[in-house]
Amino acid sequence: MSDIAIFIAGLFGMGVIGTLTAIFMLRLKQDNIQYYEKVARLRYVGAVIAFICLLWCVPNAKPIVWDWMLPALYPLVIVFTIVAWLFLDYLFARAVGGLCILTAYWFLHDAFTFHSWLSPAFAIFCWIIGIAGLLFSAKPYLFRDMLRKISVKNGWKTVISSYLILFSLFSIISAIILLSQ
């Protein structure tokens, strides 16, 4: 599979994930927040996402690690996933933050590599996702607090779900334009 095909599939995937997340955010209410605020602490799902993120980091780490460390990178993914599962609180929020950072970097890089539609505007969407990822990774309780605010205040719900829907539409339109070239 070529790099541009993977990028187009990622754009379509982002469109679907962003839309589903926006629908989830729109359905949050004050009476069901007690159930959904526990999402930030999910250990098993967080461990799976953390494992995927760590696997994604290995190709990026290969050029910068010492030669003697190269054979240890994939076993370290397993070790660090287990360590994260054992010792990190708010593992899901941290893992989603890491996934947001990696996704923003990858989309930003490939948008300019493949000259996607309105790359500078797409960069702003990516920066926002990356900044949110940095916040969720550094202070994972903000993920839970964001869910609480969305369930109570319609302004937060409108802004965040609108952003996600716009980013999803932008991603799908970019993918369709890249496919037609």
C-alpha cells in the first residue's frame, strides 16, 4: 500500500471517528455523566490505545536511538504497555492524548507532503488536536473535566462538537479530492 493510500484511508478514518465522537459529545447530558466520566480511567481500553501509540512510535524512534537499542524497541513496547497499565492512573485519557499528538503530527506532515486541499487551514485543525493531546497527556483529569463541562454547558458542547464535525468534513473532502487526482 502506498503512502498516499494510507493517508487517504486515515483521512476517511478521521472523518468517521470525528463524527462518532461529535455524536457522543452531543448525547452527553447531566443525568448520564456519572457513567461517562469513568471513561477517562478505563485501563484495558487505555492499554490497547497505548500499545498502538507505542508501536506507532517505533519507526519514528529508529533513526534517533543507538544501534544497540534497535532490537529492543519492539520488546520495550510490550514492557512499557504493561508498566503503563500497572502504574498510570487515567490511562485512557493519557493514551487518547498520545494518539491525538501522533495523529496531528502525521496528518500535518502528510497534508503538506501530498499537497492536500487547503493544507494551511488543515494545519490549524491538526494543531488544535495536537494541543488537546498535549493537555490530555500532561493533565489527564482535564479529559474528565471536559466531559463534565460538555454535559452541563451547551456552549462547550456546541463548540467542541462543531469543531469535530468541521474537522471530519474537512478530512473527508480532502480525501475525496486526493482520490480524484
